[in-house]
Amino acid sequence: MKRLIFSSIFCILLLLHTLSMEASAGILTSRPADPSLLSSLRQGGYILYVRHGEAIVGEDSPSLDFKDCSTQKNLSETGKRQAEKFGEALRSLQIPVQTPVLASPFCRTKQTAALAFGEDKVETDPFWVKIYNLSDSLPPAEQQGILNDFTSVLEELPQPKTNKVIIAHSFPQGIGLGEITNLGTVIVKPRGRGHGYEVVGRLTLDELTSLR
């Protein structure tokens, strides 16, 4: 009997430890969405931080030129379909989106945004290159400076009755919003400048399309 109790307690502790590690790392995992989430998104007031669609295998060139897509990893055919599916999902779910949608200047992020919302509704924001750079070995002070700026951005409220969409990059594990899957969405509730923000949901593309 004592062994059974000990085994049960151990399993519970292991589960709690695993959930705690995932939360601290900001890993985008597949879990049931809050049924009230869709209703909240339809009322607006959120920031949808989205990673670009799947890119082709390879690396960005050391001589990367944002105006030359041949120097970058670009969307695969799957990534293009993911982008279209994402835009269709938001329209089908009647989730209002503030325009222009913001995108990192990389070709794969701009194309993701354009395929989802239309090229004329996309604005490039060079700030998001700093998030891409977090994957490099930066000095702690520089990394913290980027994260402080990032917090300031996520504190800003979107236009009334809309949601701000940002198409950018994943974060390194345990930093910022953590790892994000292709077209994964982190749903952020901004509290206003100087008051921080709250992550209220994390959805994979499949979870987004299955919202009801």
C-alpha cells in the first residue's frame, strides 16, 4: 500500500515538474484552448504574435540582404499553404485584425503576412530583426536590452475592437515568448505602456483552425 501511495505521489510530482519546466521555457505545446478565448478575440484588444510559415532547409547567408530573397531561407510550399490557412482561419472565425499587419523584414515573414492578409495590408518593421538576433550568442546586457524593448512593444494597446498581428520569429528556449512552431500564435493581452502584458493563450495552427 505504501509503495502504491509513493508511486502515485512521485507521478504527480513528475507531472507538475514537467508542466513547470514547459511554462518557464515558454514552449508552445498542444493543449485544449479555453472555450471563451474565441469570444474574447472577437472583441479585440489582443496582440497575436505569430511565427512565420515553414521555411526551406538551410541557413540565411552571412551576406544577408533583406531586399534579396536569394540570400535568405524562404517559405517552402508547405509554409505558403500554412500562411494562407492562417489568414483564412482568422477571417472564418471573425477575429478582427488591425491593419497594417506588422512583419519582420525577412522574405519569409513578409511573404507569410502577405499570403495571409494581402500584400497591401503588410508593413515591415525592422525591430523584429532584434528578435531574430536573440538566437545568436549576445552579451547579456544586449540581450536584456532587446527583451526590455520587446516588453514595451507588447504593452501597447491595439486599435479599439481589433487585434494587432505581428509576423516574426521564434525565440530561443526559455527566452521571451519561448519556442514557437511554424504559424504558432502566442496571444498576448497588453496592459498599457509601463504596465506589462499577459500571455493568455498559445495555439498551434491546427488548434487555431479548430476553434469553435
